[in-house]
Amino acid sequence: MHYSQQNSAEPNVAERCVGVDPGLVRTGYAVLETSGNGHFLREGGVIRSTRGLSLAERVHEIGSGLREVIREFRPRALAIEQVFSLGKNPKSAILMAHARGAILLVAAEENVPVFHFTPTQVKKLLTGSGRASKEQIQHAVRMELRLEQILDPHDVADASAIAICLHHHLRVSEKVKHEARLSKEVPATKP
């Protein structure tokens, strides 16, 4: 399924960022736009690889699909889920790592800065709990982006959650930089 919202109230987009939920079978992506009216989901979808192809061909399909998204939307930055342990299913983690490699390569080739977030960071930012369920994330994304329906499959909701984290991270970073500039501009007073 493919999702998009139109931002008819604000023609000038301040920034775009992309969240990616990597997977070898399905890689979810979400393009968030930020304008004077807040942020919204510009486009979300799934990049699928073809079962039966070689690993190299499947990784290439994921990379090519993401390259199309990046070239169409020209995001300021990209965020991806961090793999930090092999967990209960090491084979899935290894396959995800292959997809991550394709994503990171394309981002580097397209000069898009990459930010990494752990699943716990994403869950905590959106729900307040690092142990939130997939359903809780889907509901939090729907509320944050003011969507009429829950994003399905969960790959798109997860990618949207990662993009929301990136949006907040960039906003906080800019605020800190702005405050640092202001503090340098204010002359020190003599006692």
C-alpha cells in the first residue's frame, strides 16, 4: 500500500526527511515534510525485493527503490533503524543488515546525511515507553501525523516513526545551535 497527504495550506516546504525501516523482503519508507503548519506524511510505502533472486539482486532492488525516493523528494536527511544485536532471530538481523548496507550506500552516493535510532529510542519518543508494541507505535504515528487511518503494513508505520524521530532530533539540534549563536552574540557585561 502507498500513502500520501497533500499539504494544501502551505506551499513552501521548509524541509523533507526520510525514515527507513530496513528489511530484505520489505523496506518501509516515509517522507515527512515540515512547513509552517507542522509536519505531515508526504509519501509512505514499501520497497519490495523479489523472492527467488540472488541476495545481490535483492539488495540492488532495495537500493534502487530508495534511490528513486531520494531523487524524487531530495530529503535533508535520512534516518534508519539501528541494528544493535542479533537478538532472538539472528538470520533476520543479518538479512536486515544487508538491506541497511544498500540503504547506507545509496544515502552516501546521494549525499544525504544519515541518522541512526534504536527501536527503543523510537518507541520512547513516540509513546513514552521503550517497550511499546507495534500497535501502540501505529496509533502514535496516526495521532502525530493526524492521519485518518493507521498505516499498514507496519513497515510504513515504523518508517514514519523513525522519520518523526529524525524530525524532532533535527528541530532540537537547530534550537541548540540557534541558542549557542545567540549566547555568543550577547556581549558580556562587566561587573
